Amino acid sequence: MSEPAVSSRLPENAYRELKPGESYVPMVPPQVTVPEVTMRSIVFGIAMNILFSMAATYLALKVGQGIETAIPISILSVGLSGLLLRMGRRASSLLENINILAISTTSGIVAGGTVFTMPAIYVLKLHEKLSISGGRLFFLIFLVPLLGAVLGAIFLVPFRRYFVREMHGKLPFPEATATNEILVTGATHSGGQAVVLVYSFLIGMVYNWLSGAMRLFHENFTTAAIGKLHRLTHEFKAVFSLGTGAELLGLGFIIGLKYASIICAGSFLSWFVIIPLLAPLSLENLQLLNPDIAGTDAHQIFRAIPRNIGIGGIFAAGLISIFKMSGVIATALRQALGGLFASQSGTASSDRTDQDINYPALFGIGIIVTIVMLFYFRFGVMADIENPWRLTFISVALALSVAFLFTTVSAWAIAMISVTPISGMTVTTIIITAVVLLAAGLPKSDAGMLATLLVGGVVASALSMAGTLVTEFKLGFWIGASPRKIQYSAIIACVLASAFVTGTIMFLARTKGYDPVINPEALAAPQANVMASALQSFVGGGQVPWLLYITGIVIAILISMLGISGLAFSLGMYLPIELNTPILVGAIVAAMVKRKTTDANLSKARGDKGILIASGLIAGGAIIGVIISGLTAFDDEYLKSFGLMEWLQYPSHLANPESYEGMSNWLGLIAFLGLCLYAFWDANRAKAAPLDPDRPPAPMTGH
């Protein structure tokens, strides 16, 4: 009898439900041993971890959307394999590429959870008020994503078999499917896909350098700068804005038309309905809605009123999503407990492709994390608060229970639509934590806000870890990787990602900051600002704008009744319009690419190439943002010397600054539309791959 061999194609039953008695055999069968955890996979995985930790953090702080790191990293892994093969070295194995993803995608995991919460420390100036700085501040932030990510991993491991094996073919796993296709295709083809990603990355870098550093055109087109629209924009305060960054176009291309439209609809309600309705009111009347409003400018009205309506909507949408998934939580919990108390055959399988970290080890890791969390909360946060031990135990219990409860929700959402409502669930966690701790004696103070925020940060990181790790588990199931190695690689890599994400957050806080009142170029940090607003209202002693919150809750319920994502709509109400409109434009470009032909095979090829282009634009634009922030940190005047218009001594700039600003505003729109045309043209150059009758058809992963 011949030994099993590594298959060159996915099995026919890779994407469909299994028939009674049928089993799934991965591309690398359990009896076959190939290179998996190697020096190559570790070094490249660490490099990608560092790169995408910074890029994902910057992008999430700027637009409130993270980078789906699995797809671009898988493309680069395949490209590395092809490059090594051309150099006379062996190509990377499929399992090495899986290990690269396990190490490197923790960058998106940690960034996704951390940027939703930790920048609120700077927004509320808690570090200044509590005299926390330097190394102490670094470790205060660093431990939150690290502890949360490890919790997310150990809580998800018992659910792995349920999600990837028992639900095989029943859950679509859109992002995992796209990544799987890239890895499988790359195992037998050249690294041509990586070439597309690389040149798109360079285009994104050059484009954003021309706007951000050379100042050739504005990073934000706005109708407020058009004189003929003065009455519309200044009297009625109906202002249209469009960010011109390359990363925004790429993000919209990947998000797709459905969710981009919903998000933008929320923005349009804020800017073209609510703000114009409030425009005639005096400051005194506006303060009846929110006493914290500082003026009657359109942006001041937005920050004080529509944004708080959005907060209420996000809270309600988070609760709705949990309610809808309550049955899933119960089912998955029964599966996990069944495995926990079953015989050892359930946890110590001899099958290499079905071995998890054993439950005693998981329990031990969980105990260590819990003990560290206890000391962290007690001596790092509650030291100067009355009844510190009682509040510490309650905080840890809340973090553990809510993280466990929401872990399955996050994993299920990723398996269904590749989107998880982390921000909504985190706001819910913060409000629950605030109510419980206040009832237990937590003072309404800066220390109280910090304690509440840290609990929310741990939960957010746990949810982010669960959402991404379930994708890794499914990839490993399809291809035949060792789950235990994926789990250990992800947990260990969290240390590195937590350090670089924390460093990037602190670095950007010193340069751009997160407060647009202080610095007009400040990063939006939308979710962190939501957390800060909720904390200020509930724990900071501020006035809770209940009317605005309740309005948002009602809107979210009505939107959900229409079958629309209340979370996406409410997030659109909260986010600045200049971040949402270019995302919609990018989604429209993606739809035009896919619908330009009626040939399904050609449409898929063009859509796939478009995703490569978009991923490159996102990464390139985000990295330039970090570089420009670095130059600003060292010498802002030096950065200004790069200004192309200043260097050319542009005549209208010298004679009439307003003329220069107007032209730069229009140039921003022209440049962005030009980039859209390029992405459309390049994606449409893709050729349909020849049909292989032995390959299973990949399910459509459109948005």
C-alpha cells in the first residue's frame, strides 16, 4: 500500500457539507510530515508581524477600520516561496505558510483590539492626570492586548472542532476562503500575485507621500473650500468631504458596496439631515441637547450631537448582535464542555491535524493570565482607590466572563461574514463594567475611568484574537496543519505584536495626537473616542446625554428591523464623513470591476486582482502615514521643507494663499479620481484562469 502524499489541489468536498459517513482529508494528510515550524517561517512571520503591527495600528486609528492582514501576508508568503525557488532554494511548504500566518496575523489581532480602547487614555488625558508616563505607561498599555489576546486564544481552543469540523460547509468563512485560494494557488504557481501587491504598495506610498509630505494636493477634499457653495456649507452647514488617501480607496474596495453604503448612509444622515436641521439654533439651544458643545460650527455640532447619537446606536447594535447569537453561544458552549469532560481521546488525539493544546495546559495558562491580571489591576490601577481588592476581583471576573461570552460571538461573526462587531461589544462591556463597579464602590474619578477602560481593553483584545484565530484554524483544517502549533505560534507572537502596537500608539500620540481640537491633523481614533465619551459620561462625572443616546438606540433598532446592519449604520453616524465617502467610492470601483463582464470566471479573476491592488494601496498608504508621523516628531519644519508647492515657489501660493488652497483642494479630488481610474483599469487587465475540472469551485466571497 502506497504512502499518502501531499495533494496538489484541494479535495472536492473542501467547501461543501459532508455526506453521512464521508470524511475530509486535507491536502497534507495527517500521516505526512512536511516542514512546518522552520527558521524561514519564524523569521518571515516576525518581519510581517512588525510591519503590519504598525500599518494596522495607524490605519485603524485614522479611519476606524483595520487591515485584514491574512490576505496580503499570504500573498507575500507565496511570493517569498517563488523567489526562493528561483534562487535555487526549496519552495516553502503549505504548512510553513500557515505558520507564517499564525505568527504574523497577530499584528491585526492586537491592533484591532488595542486601538479601540487604549488611545482613550490620551483622549481623556488620564496619563497626565494620574502622572503615568514612560515605561510605566508603556507596560500599562502593553499588558492589556497581551492578556486579552492570550485569553481569546485559550477560550477559543475548546470551540475549534465545533467551528471548523462539525460546521464544515455550513459556515462560509469568506476571508479564510480567499486566503486559502491564494495559498493553494501559490503552491503550484509563480509569485506573480506578489508582484501586483508590491507595485501597488509602492504606488500607495508615492501617492500618499505626494499629498502628506510634498503637499501637492490636499488629503481631504471639501465643499467648504468652494466659494460658490458658501451659503450651503456655512449657513445650512451641509458640508461634503472626501478623504483622498490611497488607503481609503483600498479599504473601500475590500469592504464592498453593501457595508460601505450602509456606513456612508449613516454619515449622510449626520451631515445632510441632522446638522442642517440644527444649523438655525443658537448655542444656548444646542446646549440643551449636549451641554458640552463648544460652538455652532458644523464640525462642533457633529462632535457634540450626531456623534453621540452614533454612540447610542453602537451600544444598541452590540446588544442586538449578542441577542441574535445567543443560541450559537449555547450550542458552542455545550460542544466545548462536552470535549472538556469527555475522555482523553477528545483532547489527546493521535491525529496530528486534530491535536490542540491539552486542557491541563490551557487551564494552567488561564490561571497564570488570571493571576497576572489580578496583580495588574490591584497594583497598577486600583492602588489608590478604596476597597481595591474587592474592585479588583470584580474587574477580573467581569473581564473573564464577558470575554468568554463574547468569544464565540466574534468567531461566529468572522465565520459568517468576516466582520465582527468588536467596537459595539466593547462599548457594551465598558457600560456594563461601569455600572457594576460603580455599584461596588468605584469612585467617579480618573482612576475609576482607567480601571473601567482596562477591563474593556482586555475584552476587546480577546474578541479580536478569537475572530482571527478561527480563520487560522479553518485554514489549518483545509490544508492539514497542526492546530497545536498554530495555537502556540499565535500566543507567543502576541508578545511582539503587543509591543509594537503599543509603541506605535504612544508614538502617534506624541506626533499627531487624537484630539482634533488641539491638532486639526489629529488621528480620528473613532472607537477610542466612543469609549472615552462613554467613560466620561458614566464614570468621569460628566453629564450623560441620554436623549442623544436614546435617539441612537431607537435608530439602531429601526435600522435592524429593516434587515440592515445597525452597527455599520451607527458607526457611519459617528465617523467623520471624509473617512466614509472615499470608502464608498472604492466599493463602487470594486462593483464596477466585477460587473463589467458577465463571465463569472473572468469577473472573479478581476475581483481577485483588485483585492491585491487594494491591499497594496492600504499597506503603502498606511506605512507612509507612520513615516510622515516620524518626520513630524523629529522636526516639523524639516517635513514642511518637502512641500512641493513651496519648493517650486508656486506663484499663486505667494500672491494669493486662498487661490493656492482652492487649487490644492481640487487637485486632491482629481488625484483621488485618477487613482480610482488606475485601480479600475489595472484590475480589468486580469485574465481568467483556465478552468480545472478537478478543482472545487471556490464560493463567491463578494461583500
